[in-house]
Amino acid sequence: MPKSGAPNTSGQNGFPKNIASIVPEFKRFFRWCCLGSPFNTFCKLLLAQWYLSGMGTSVDEVLAAGINRVLVEEGCECALVQLGNCYYSGQGVTRNSKAAFKLYERAAKLGNAEGQYSLGYCFLHGTGVSSDRMLALSWVKKAAAQSHPDAMIMLQEMLNDRLLE
């Protein structure tokens, strides 16, 4: 039985059954990330995600996109994908599938599995680029080789010709 005030982790996969039990810890972590964000890439990545989702704070898509832009300028590979997602969906920026494609491409060429999957998706569906199913297959294979779950599913579908027709 958890101690009083400790999160109840008897839920699925160790997650608390009662999410409210972890709110104080999350708020402390959020404050810590805010204080550390000027110096810590991980904190900036988390803050950008939280501002996009509204987790622990109000949604601020413009701020999230701005944080991701700074991270891209600092050479953060993960931020390439996050900013690409902002452009893909129009979160905090004007929707621009070509800009999303270029960011995914940069991440993919650096070996980022999420970037490879996203680039394969763009090639498959002609998002920001002309459709090219063979390039799509190539990039999805690279992401799947890194155990990217969505890429593994897409690869199986592509190999079964469901998406290559």
C-alpha cells in the first residue's frame, strides 16, 4: 500500500489510478523545467510539448513553436520533428506542408526514427513533396529498423501492398 501522499501506482503499466495524486509532483517538475529551460535542452523540449498539449499549463501553440524554433537553431534533432509537426498541423504557425517536409527530411538524414517515419509518410501521401512510394518505403524501413512502432505497422501494410497500390 502506498504511503500517504505517494502516488497510487497500482494502475495499468505503473501509472497512477488517480492522476490527481501526482499533480503536486508534476507542478514542481514543471517549475523546475521553467527555471532550467534557458540552459537545458531537455527542459525546453518538455516545455514545448506541454505548451502544445496544455499539460500542466494553458495551451500556447505560438510559444511552443517558438521554443522549437530556438531548439532547431541550437541544433536539437528532436526539435526538427516537433517543429515539423507544428508546420504540418498549423499549431502556432501557418500550416505549411513543404516546411514540415524539409524539417522531417533534416531529422531523417540525422538518423532520427520519428523524422524517418514522418518523411516516409510525406512521400507516401504526397505531403509537401511529390508522392514517391519507393522513397516512402525506403524511409519507413529505416524507421522500422529502429523499432518505431508506427513505422513497423506502416511497413507491414506497405509490404502487403495495401499502401503501395
